[in-house]
Amino acid sequence: MLGGDKTAENQASQSPEEILRQDLLYLHVNHSLQFFDKPSGEYMGRNGRRVNVDKTKFSKEEQNEFTRGWSLNKFNQYVSDRIPMHRNLPDMRHRSCKKSFGEDLPQTSVIICFVNEAMSVLLRTIHSVLDRSPSHLVREIILVDDFSDLPHLKQPLEDYVARLGKVRVIRTEKREGLIRARLLGYSHAKAETLTFLDSHVEVTDGWLEPLLDRVGQNWTNVVTPLITSINNADFHFGRWSHNNIYVGGFAWNLLFIWDLFENPFDANNQIQPLRSPTMAGGLFTIHKDFFTRIGTYDPSLDFWGGENLELSFKIWMCGGSLEVLPCSIVGHIFRQSSPITWEGKSFRVLSKNLIRVAEVWMDDYKDIFYRISGRKPVDYGDVSERKALRDRLKCHSFEWYLRNVYPFRYIPASTPIGVIQNKAVPKCILGLTKGKAIAASSCDSNRFQLFWLSQDSSIQSDIGCVDYSGQKQPVMLTCHHKRGNQEWQLRKDGSLYHVVSAKCMEMSVGGGSVEMLPCRDIERQKWILPKRGS
């Protein structure tokens, strides 16, 4: 009998070692690595702990396996293959989340799309759903294979899931991409609600009931779990702070961003749903009838990209709401980079998708998208049917969306946007990631180099605002629009003066970094900012 045949209740009578050996036996895994930590005697990854391996002790075969796993998946498959399918995870919910939701919650069809996924990660995703969900609420798990070509995802996968009862595999006849693969899953779904998951996640105890309860209260509610990170190297299940939760947003180039929701809860309700302007798009629950009513995904969007924003805009503008539920927690492996190829057309595909979203949903605000992204409105196909759908549903304007749903999204309007170039060294400032120092790089007007000086005197980009609190270098942080550490002045001599510290931004001698130093009359403290009409 396989570990995958057992329900969570039956597994309780087995030792972790027995479950592990059953899983690995069926997967034909034959590794020389010890599956149990010698000091503790516990199986690897237990309770979401990290798994450390000593590569200096690898045999040649293990080194090849390790390298190949990273290359194929952009995460550490070597470690994943040594963690059992049914590992324990910490319960990170607020105590108020641990309540009864009653027996009248709607059922859901869980739809998981994949292409060339690592077997251990895919099966751990499936088992986490089966093990940690009330069985009467999961009508089915639909695995949509988007034309994988790896042998383990053919008959071995079919044989394995055949023993699980509620799990079935459907396959595309050619590479369709995530969007159309999800639509294929939707067309086969039998339950009242749809729960979309990525193929490299682990759900936690009590994850499903809050999602179904919220959609059951109102069929126009669309909800996402709170997403935490599973480390792509050691598979450590990350924790999160209840006082700082991220909701979804968007940059004006129409790429998804996380916006920090600081101190989100009032004193009387520590588990309230949080309104989210957008969603990342990989994990959410939606009523099937509402998904149908708002036109599902735009079927002319190709492969992947922009579909999460298109759906988010539609939800809010066409009569629904989008929320993050802190009582539902799901871990997600964020890969180093995407291992999925788009036949060499990734930039063109993404450009077409984003332009379709802008043309249909953004009204006159699409001009800001074109100005910041540098994209041109060409070759995006016919959007007349999508616009007709918007008219039929009597959807709100994009201005309504910005005013009522995303009022903290700064609108550049006619503000000049462009690179900030040093006068002495032909380099521009670069803001790649929130929480990291700004850098210097060759000026090529990529999206991380596009800034504007806002009306509240902040130096802003679609990543965030340039902030300085006394450290050596300024950093990118979430914009708070309260001046303070984010207040800058462009002085007549071209210097960028930080008001609170009374220091100036300076390019280093070799052009390798940007620092804050006492103001002085040198060219490395002089900057060229975008002007009106640029």
C-alpha cells in the first residue's frame, strides 16, 4: 500500500519513516542521502523546517542530480525529493481563525495547472490539499497538464493519482499556456466554486474553509489566501507578521507588485478580510457562475502575463470584490526564474497581453501605461468583444477603480518620467527591489530606471520611493507620501537634497554606487532629471 493511498487519518497510525518509504518506493527514488536527520531522528523538512545538505560530501552522481534539478526547475529538486509527500507544517493562524464554519459551505473544484513540474513537488501539492481539507468540501482535484514532455508526468502520474479517488488528469493537445490551461480546467469543473492553485504549493491547516465561507456569503466575493514563501533552496516554510500583510497592486507598466498593508487590523477584529486592488493570480477561489458572468479570462491572452490584472480589474469594476483572507495560509515556492519557455516569444506575448488589458479596461489612463512602459499599441488583436462585455455588464470606469479601490496608487498624470542621470559619470540610478539600496547602472531607460518627482517631493518609481534614514545609501521603500525620510528637493545647481538629513545624493568616483554625503559643489552631486515634454 502506498503512502499516497492513505487518508490523513490513517496516516496517523504510521510512522513518518513508513510513509516516507512508501512514497519513495512508488516514485522509484533510490538516493544515498539519509532521509532522517541523525541528531533528531525526524524526517527531513518536518514542521516546515529547512533542509540543509553538505555538497562537499556529494558523490559525482549526487552532484549531477543536484545540478540537474536546479537547471530544470529553478528550485532545489534534490532537497524536494528527500522530503515526504505528507510533511507536517506549522499552524500560523491567529487564534481567532480556529473556529467552526458550519456544514453548509459550498464545494470546490481545485484546478492545478502544470508543465514539466518536478514529481515530488506536484505530489506534495496534491497531498497537502487532500490531507488538510475537509473531504466533503473538495469535489475534485483537476490536474491540467499543459503538454509536458517529461516521462514521469505521463503514465507514472496517471497510475499514482488513480489511487487517490478525487484526482484526475486532463491534458492539452499542444502548449496552450497557463491562461488557456486554466480555462480548460474550468470547462471540466463540476463544483459550485473554483479554487486555482499553482503546482508548487503547500496548504496549511484550515486554509480552505475561510475561502469557501467568504464566497458562500456572497457569490461576487473573490478571495485569495495569505501567501507565504517556501524557500526554493532549503524548502523552509516561511512565517509572516500579522501586523504587516501585503496586498496586491500594480505598477503603471502593468506589472504586478505587492503593496505593504501596515497594521491592517482594528483592535476588535484581527482576522478581517483585507481589500486587495489586484491579486498575484496563482492562488484564489471564485464562484464558477461569477467567473462565467464576467467573461472568465480573455481567451485571446497568450501563455501567461496580464491575466491576473485583467481579472482583478474586472472583479472590482464589474460588481465584485477581491480580498486577502489572513485565516487562509498557503506556502508557495518562488523560483529563481521561470524554467518555462515560450518558444522565444516571451516579450512579444507579454507586450500583447498587457496592451489588451490597457485598451479594454484602463480608459484614458492607458496613456500613462504607454508612456511608462514604452510599449506601442500595435498587434494586440481585436478587443471589440471584450469591450462589448464591459458594456453589457455596465462596469465602472477605471477612474472609479482608482478612486474607490486603489486610492493610494499615485497617478503620474503629466508628471515628466524618465531616468535620473549623473552629470559627472554617465550612469543612472536604479531601484530594483523594495528594501534594497538604489544602485548605479548604464542608462538604458529600463523600467527600474524610470522615476518621477511627485507632488509630495518624493522620488518615486513603480517599485516604490527613494528613502533615506541615515544609512550610507538611500533605499527603495513603500511610498508613504508623508514627506519625512522621502522628501527630496532638486536644487537650482542640480543637486538632489534630502531635507531631513541635509545631505545630498552623490555618485561614487567609479560610478559603482550611489551614496548620501554632505553637500558640496562637485559634479558627482549634480543630476539631470526628466523635464516636461520628455
